[in-house]
Amino acid sequence: MPTKSQTTQIVSRQRVADHGEVFTAEREVKAMCDLVKQETERIESRFLEPACGQGAFLVEILRRKLAIVSARYRKAQNEWERYATLAVSSLYGIDILADNVALCRDNLYEIFHIEYSAHFPKTTKEECCRAVRYILSLNILWGDALTLELPDDSKTPIVFAEWSDTGNGIFKRRDYTMANLLQSAPMDGLNLFSDLGDQAFIPKPVADYPLTHFLKLGADENAKL
């Protein structure tokens, strides 16, 4: 089912001329996601779309992740909520057009809410929906992926929240500037991401937040340490 407003590849000729905005067709989106199929079906695997538009790639990846969540946890609502929220938290997007950012957030939330309501139509929790909306507000951002800043005169750096489940649905949030993630890797060959047991480079967060149960995310936005 197509998501909101994602039914054509071009919104207007002016936007194509000004921003080179042409959306990828659904067939190509699926084919490209199939190239990394194993990762798209790993609940915690992180994806960043630096020109996300209305979220075609992120929506497809979320569909795949939620299919895995539902296959494993549809008989246990608390576990489904926990892992579905973790799946949402693994997706990141940037777009230079504010209306695209809003639509991308809406489209991702819609995919989540349809799946959630299908499995638990009478017992959906507003706390879970709020947590997902809150995460999307921090993961799908208005910004310029070329300058790594907001596309205005403020020169404000793009800052992403990293989410991790430390166990039993307790989430940890750390914030990093995109510039730090991409540019400050040391020259001595350390890996930013390593699954081989070797030493890995870990960027320094610009903000660190207390451990929080995922159902409480967004309830207190002033919880920063």
C-alpha cells in the first residue's frame, strides 16, 4: 500500500529544478533493499537515508523489520511493542525540504500504527505511540547532508540520537553530531563499527541521557543529564 503522498516520482518541476527532487519508484526501492536483505530484516540494524524525501526506502525497511517483529512477538504485546519501537529507532533520515521531513515522519508512523493496530486493536497504548512519534521527531531531521548543518543561517550542526536497548525495554540515548560521526574517525585505522572483536573508534557524544523505559520516552523531554 503506498504511503501518504508517495504515489508519484515528481512533486513539481520547480522542485526538480531547485533541488533535484525525484522520488525512487517502489519497484526500484524493493530491488535495492533486496541487495542488503539480511540487514533490512535485522531489527536493530541502523540505516541512514541522507536525502530521505518522503521516506520510500525507510518505509520499506520498516515494513521488513516489523514483519520480523510480528513473526517473533505477535503473541506477546509488551515484547512486540519493545522491539517495534527499537526497529523504528534504528532508522534515520535527513532532507533539505521541511515538508518532506514531516511527510517522512508521518509515513513511518503510519506503517508502525497500522501494524500495531492490526495485532492489538483493543489494547494499543498511547504511551507506545507517543514514544514512536518522539523517536521519529529526533531521527528524521531537517538538514543539509552536504554541509552537515541545518539549511538556514544558523550554522547549527545536525545532531542525531543514538538509541540502544540495554535490556528489558530500558533504552539508552546518546546524541552525536553528524559531522563527528562522519569526520572524526582517527587516522590509525580503528573501525567505527566492528563485529570482529578488534578495537573500535567510538565518537564522543554531545549529550547523554539517563536510562529510560521505552514507554516513557517523550514523557519528559527535559531528562538530559
